Amino acid sequence: MANQPTTFSERELEEHIVKSMVNMGYIQGDYNDFDKKFAIDRMLFWQFLQDTQQKELDKIIRFNSQGWQDKILHRLDRVIKNNGILHVLKNGLQVDDASLNLLYPAPLASSGQKVKDNYQNNLFSITRQVYYSANEPRKSIDLVLFINGLALITFELKSTHKSQTARFNALKQYQNDRDPKEPLFNFARCAVHFALDNQEVYMTTRLAGAKTFFLPFNKGNNGGSGNPLNPDGFKTAYLWQEVLAQDSLVNLLSHFIRLGCDDPDIKNPKLNDKTLYFPRYHQMNVVRRLMTDVQENGVGKRYLIQHSAGSGKSNSITWLAYQLIEAYQNPSHDDQYHTAEIQKPLYDSVIVVTDRRLLDKQIRDNINQFSEVKGIIAHAERSSDLRDALESGKKIRGCPR
């Protein structure tokens, strides 16, 4: 393992991850700036808003000259408690007549310079040993990742060289020692919680004490579990070097992570009635590989994807369907002469065909649940249904074979 110690402690792994992420453009945060009540990095949160949206802040300050920051924070806290962190990152925050953007989305190939500049203003940070509890002030978590000062991901680290593993020790730490009543660990306050060591990664989106359920977030190794050897570093380096790279993280927020209710009988679900979906590594990887190939090589090719039972194929199909209807050609050196083609989606419609009734219902429910835009989905039981859906301009159609 090049440039890595043959034995190392949890602290040394932590130092390595932070150094690597700082080299990628992350800011190293200061744990003293963490606000335990609102689960934000106060310094970076206000820095982002003041650097990018001072005019909007002035609208609030005009009528709240003394308590304008508290007004924003209490409004933010209330919206996150009702709708989760994903809602404010995607939709921003409305405070009186001010509209605050809390995440600038990644630009498209056809986006103007202003959109590209806004995206560069996002602040990505990683903070070590965050003391998160007001009631138990000596408790800290190893790492917290923030976007524009908003806590987004937590990490518990272990080192197999010290006889500690993610699979046992880090999972138990989350289950037994991380109270979901703490603001940082409230459901949907963060997008995901990672337990990792130098060999494996596990994840959960809901902390529930001893009932907390984790899924592996590993790449797989020669058809089996775990991760392959990494000649350039730790086996789990893909997590911070690839998955959590800034563009990748924004892509996950924009196109993968979803919050929805699984129970159709609940008509007006509360936040705790919902499920927070974060893709496993193989799901993210297959969708991204397909999207990259389509955008670089165009439409019309065929692909064969192997899967195993319980691999989450319904979600993979759903994520792919939604991203295909928003797929645009990647620009090349000649595309300055074909701007209209770049702005035109590659696909007018996506048809999902299944060969089993149970799978058909599962995918149909997934597609409906993940939809954030009404009126773009149709289900076809027979050829006439498919014809009507195509003629009416539906973007996604589900059809049992």
C-alpha cells in the first residue's frame, strides 16, 4: 500500500481521510463552530449566505435587525424537522419575503456562466471529532461532512489493525451510543451515516438504537463481498475519493437520494412515516456507468446487467429511468456549433418492461413514489394503454410483458 503505514490507529485513518478530502478541495472545519441545537457549522453557514445572497439576507435584516440570524435558524430547523434536509437543499428556505438557496445545483452543458459560478460558491467541509450533544458534552463523533454549513453525513471509523472493525464495533457504536433524539442524529437531518474501517463500509439512513439496520456499501470483490485490494491506498478509499467528491455528492443529492412513504394507506405521511433512500455502491455505479455511456456514445446500444436477489434492482431501474429522461449529450469540441442539440434531451420517453407481476407492481410503486413532478408517468397493461401514454407525452411508462 503506497505511502501508507502498515499499521495505523483509528485516529491516523481519520487524519488521512481529512487530509485527502482537503486536497480534493474540502474545507477542514473547526469542531468549535458546530451548533449542537441546529446541527450546523455556524461559521460556514453564515459565510455561504453572506457571500452569495446578501441581498436576500437584507430583506430579513430590514425588519429583524437584532434577531435575524435566530429567525433564519428557527425557520430552518422547523422545515428540516417537518421535511428533512433534502427538502431545504433542493428547494431552499423561504423566510418572510426572502428566498435563500442552501445548495446551488450542478450546471448543465447548456447552463450560463452565472449558474456555473454559483455552483463554485458551494462550500464543502469535513470536521473531525464533532461534539454533538448538549446533555453529554464529552461525546463526539469521528467525522461530519457539511455542505454550506449544513450537516449532511456522519462517520464512525475503526481500524482493523487495532482489532476494531466497522462490521462489529462501528455499527454497535451507532446502535448503542448514538441517540437518535440528538439533533445531528434525527431522522432525515443527515442524508446517511457511514460506519467504516480500512477494509469495509456500511451505511444507514435511520438511526433507531439497537434496531438500526445497516447495509453494506462495498464495491464487491471477485463476485463476493468486501472490497478489492487498492494498490494506491486503503481498500475503502473509494468512499472519500470517488463517492464523496464534490460533483459526485451533488449528483447523489440531485438524482439518487429520495425521501418517500412506502405505505400507500398513509395519505398524509409525517416525516417519520417515510423512508430515506440512499443508493448502495453497486446501484450508484451501474446507473452512472450507463448514463456516462449514453451521454458519450448516444442512444441505441444494448446492455446486460447481472443482479442477485435482494440487490435492489427495482430502485436501480427507477433511478435509471428518471435520469434517462433528463439525459443530454455531453459536449464535444464541435458542440459550440450544435447548441440546440445539446439542449435537447436524448430520450423523449422511457419504457420499463417487466416479466413478473410482483416486480411490475414494485417498480410501478417505486417510480410513482420517486416522482417529484406530476403527470409524467403512465402504466400500461395492454398495447392500447401504451399507445395512449405515448400520444399523451408521458415520460415514463411501465409495462408488464
